Amino acid sequence: MYKKLGEQLRKPSGLSGVIVSKMMDSWNKEFYKKIIFNLDIKKDDKIFEIGYGPGLGINLIAKMNIGCTISGLDYSELMQKKAIKRNQKFVDGGIVHLKYGDILFYEVGNEKFHKVFCVNVIYFWNDLNKVFQKIYSMLSDGGMYSIYMDHEKDFEKLKFTKDFCRYSIENVESELKGVGFTKVEYILDKGYFIKAIK
Ligand SMILES: C[S@@+](CC[C@H](N)C(=O)[O-])C[C@H]1O[C@@H](n2cnc3c(N)ncnc32)[C@H](O)[C@@H]1O
């Protein structure tokens, strides 16, 4: 049962995925609110979320009506469907663009983003260097990459996180600096809110 929950959090699908996505909405809302506040979104900003799940974070940003555009990538077909449904009005209005795909194999084009972020997704990437290199190249100069991740010690108490990659803050900081991010800051507030500047 715990293994199944971990698998669903990694890539939600089917009826269990629908249930797990409701759990994610209630577990992660406060992290989204904080990370969005820290993103300091401005008019005309181009934002990108990796692993948008059921699209709550994207919806919170779109509803702020700041005049930014928000794109996202998720490799769960179910999550793409749910996120589009939740954000239909903004998708139709050309404010939100929800793509389907795996960040590990995502072809970064010429489009540049001011801010890239992810909430509770980093544990599913076993090659941080590869993902961080992509994110670095997607950002405009001075752009920000913002991450929320739980403290790895919290995973010790949770049975469903057995197969998750357990990164320490030191691991993540050194991988971010390794791909070229110049300034990396973080605060610990339940989990880590990390901010890296290109
Ligand atoms: C634990 S859920 C978190 C969802 C959402 N960020 C939230 O906080 O509610 C992880 C999400 O990341 C997506 N994901 C995991 N690895 C991914 C990858 N390599 N590429 C794209 N999406 C990925 C999953 O499909 C899932 O929707």
C-alpha cells in the first residue's frame, strides 16, 4: 500500500491518481502560497512550473491576474488532463500553457523564462545535474529557479518515501552551483524553500 502511494505521487494515474491528486491539493497548498509569494511575480514575467500535478499552483498564479504567462510540464497524462480542466479559462485565454512530457528528456527551445519553480518534485529526479542544466538554459539572465522540498530527515518517518531520492540541502546547493547558478539561498520552514539566481 505504501509503495503504491509512493508510485502515485511519482506519476499519478487511474482512480488512485485522482484520489492522490486531491491529497496533494490539500497537503501542498501552503507550500504553493509561500513559493509563489517568494517568486515576486511581475507583469510580463514568463513563469514555468515543472511537475504541476493537478494545476493548483498554476491556478493560484493565473488568478492573481498580474499579466504574466505560465507554462508547465508534467509527465502524467492524468495530471495534464486535471490541470487543463482546472485552468481551462486561462488556457483558452492564452495565459496558461500546460505541456505533457518528462523533464529529463525535455527539449529546451529558444524560449526563455524569468522564473522556473517546482514543489515536491525533486525527489523523483535521479539525475539532478541533467535537470538543473536544462533549467539553467531555460532561464533568462538574472532569472530565478525556486524549489520546495521536504527535509530528508522527514522521509525517515514516512513509509511511502522509501523509493524517493533523498537529497540533503547541501547536495542540492552544490548541484545548483555546479551548473552555474551564482547565488543560492534557502530557508527552512517545515521543508526547504530554495532560490537560485542565474
Ligand atoms: C508529488 S507530485 C507534486 C505535484 C504538485 N507539484 C503539487 O505539489 O501538488 C509530483 C508531480 O511531478 C510530476 N513529475 C515527476 N517527475 C517528473 C518528470 N521527470 N517530468 C515531469 N513531471 C514529473 C508527477 O507526474 C507529479 O504530478
